[in-house]
Amino acid sequence: YRGNTFPPNPLCSLNLFSIFILQYSDEFKSYSVQNGFEESFSTLSSIYVDYDNNGNFFIMDDVKFWDQIVSKNKSEKDTKIKMKKNKISSIVWEFRKDVLGNNPMFIISDIYGNDFVVKPKKEDN
């Protein structure tokens, strides 16, 4: 049995070019009752996005599942994995500049059913 007590704790940013960057630091942890805390991208399941959240409810406009994120297919070229010392250090999801509104909302899910909501604001990067 796996529980979903603690959500993942990712570091996220969204730059002016509509590029969503999900980075895991040493503080990233997913939790399961059976395995305890796990610190890596190995627990990432999916990332959901609402392009311009209205504040009342989440409307899914797009989703990336782990197999799509790591895929080398040209149809998945909007996501990239960055490596550092043979480990995944970040996931980059690029959007057309006109796609994301002023209030995008992302839900990051791990394999244990934990969800983490991220509402990044565009930054000067």
C-alpha cells in the first residue's frame, strides 16, 4: 500500500518566453508509506496545465505524462530534459508565446498520487 501524505516540492519558474522550467533540488521529496521519502525525478508521473486559470477551478488545457517527457519523438519536442552529473536536473516545457495567459496553473503529480499546484508568474530571465 502506498499513501499520499506529502506532495512533491518542486522549484518552478516561467520566463517571459513562455518556457516552464521544473527543477528538482535536494529538497524535492515524494512520500510513500512503503518507501518513505524519495528524492528524484523517478517519482514524477505527469504535469497538467491550465493556460489561464480563472481562480475558481482548474481547466486542463494540456498534459505531459512521463513517457512523453522523456520521449525522443519529434511530436514531443516541446519538452526537454536537462542532465547534470548523469542525473536529471530539470524539465523544460516550452509553449508558444501566445498560449499562456497571465495566470497559468500547473499541477505536478507523482506516482503515489500526490499533487502539487504551481502558479508561476512570468519572470525577467
